[in-house]
Amino acid sequence: MAAPPAPVPALHLSSGHLFPALGLGTWKSPQNKVGEAVKYAVAEAGYRHIDCAEVYGNEDEIGAALEELYSRAVVTREDLFLTSKVFNYYHGKDRVHLSVEKTLKSLRTSYVDLLLMHWPIAFEQTVPPKPMRQENGFPHPDLKVFFEFLDTWKALEEVQKAGHARSIGVCNFTVAELQELLAAANIPPAVNQVELHPLLYQRELMDFCAANNIALTAYSPLGSPDSYSGKLASAPSLLRHPTVLEVADESGRSPGNVLIRWGIQHGMAVIPKSVTPSRIKENIDVFSWSLSNEQMERLNALHSGHRFGLGWMPGHFLPDE
């Protein structure tokens, strides 16, 4: 018998839909493992929110796993909240639909609950050079990139109007980019998914999104040790940070639980990634307890501006080499 849904609270999106505050991230979840992780998360741990993206290269395996769950009557499609994203080589009014069609086919669904623009940046090449990033994490030198999001947003609005996405939003947008988008949009973004954790406590962005009814999703909530900057010898470790360890000890919880709970108490959705059953189950066990105000302030004080993920253009989450 499948596990019942975990007691995950929902955020109320500006689109009128409910958004589970915790989901399973699938970035860098390897093929031949991600499907089993999704099945375990839904059937055994009670997850109902799965965060996907076309560029992750694993949506087809996720779709097959979901199809199996439906066939076993573990859940129905309506029980789940599926997020996907339109990547940089699908920007433009004439290309967004190609990304959407591919995602819907892969995920075996006629709609996604949330469709996000992955970056406010487009690639000139529709078939980019491979690999898109060098060993140092910086973009391939032959990639031609530029800021573009207004035409692509108009295309996302059409996707929502056609019923292929119940809500639409963005990823990796700054306050300035959100201001420009809001001034031009007919449908405001319901969500902005960004890197957020105590080392990157983006208070200005959080306040702006709250004031404009834009929900935040925190990716890399535990840090990202397998990202480029996370592999550097000088990279900080959130999971081993003394303050995080102290709060975990005081709470009788794991460091990962503490970091996820920090995001939840800040009112955002959190999408920790794992393909390990014990971690998947542990990561969702964050709603029967809370951190004190004093513990939250100690974690907030860790902010250093450290970003584990890298962007695609200098000046936009990408330092000079």
C-alpha cells in the first residue's frame, strides 16, 4: 500500500493554484536512478511535487516512472504537481512550443502545473556546442548568449492560455529583471526559482517577491557540492558549517533537515535533490517541528553572497574568469 501524502503545506500562487512547499529536485539525478527515486518519493515517502526540466535530460525516465505509478493506482495525475522549464535554446515566440511539446510527451501528460523560463538569457544557437560548460564550469567559448525574456514570456503566456501549463514563472531572475518583466507582462510570474540558502540569503529579492505576490522556490537548499564552485578546494560546505551543525545538534535533527526547514520557515518552496531512499524520506520530515527565532537569526547571519551555481553571462551569476 502506498504511503499517504506527506503533510506538506501549500503556497497560494497568484494564478489561483496551490503549490506544495516541498518537492523532489531532479537536477543531476542520473539516468537509471531518477525513475526509481521518483517512484520511491511518491509511493513511499508521500511526495506530490516533482521539479523537472528539459535540459536535465531525464524527463523521459521520470515520465515512465509516473506512468507506472498511475497504472498501479498509487496516485492520479491530478494528485501531483509537476514543474518543468524552458531552456535557453528554446527562447523566442517560435520555439517555446517545441520545448513544451517535448516535455509533455516525455512526462506523459497534457499539461504541467508550473512552466518556468529557465534563465533570462537566450542562446543564439538552437543546437549549442557540447558540452555547454567547460571543466571549470564556465560556458563553452563558442556559445553565443544574450539577454532575452520578454518575447519568450509572451510565448509562455500563450502556453498557459492554451491549458498546457496551469501556472507560469521564471528562474534565476534578479529584482531588476522581474521589474522589467512585470511592466510588460499580461500574466505576472507566479514563481521565481533561484538559488537560496543561508550562505546566499537574498533578502532584497525575497522582499520584492513577497511584495509582488511571486512565490519563491529555493534550489540547492543544501548547497551544491557537485557544482563547479562546490568542487573548489576553497568552497564552503553548508552541511558541515559549524553553525548548521550546532543548530542540528540543538534540534535533534540532521544538518540537511535544518537547512530545508530554514527555507520553509522563510515562506518559500524547497526542492532538495536525492536519489537515495533514506535521504528522500528524511528530507520531507520537516513539518512536525520548527526552528526558534534565535536559530533562524543565526542561520541568516551566515550570508556571505556565496553562489554555488554559475550563470551564462558575465555580470549575471558568472564572475570574470
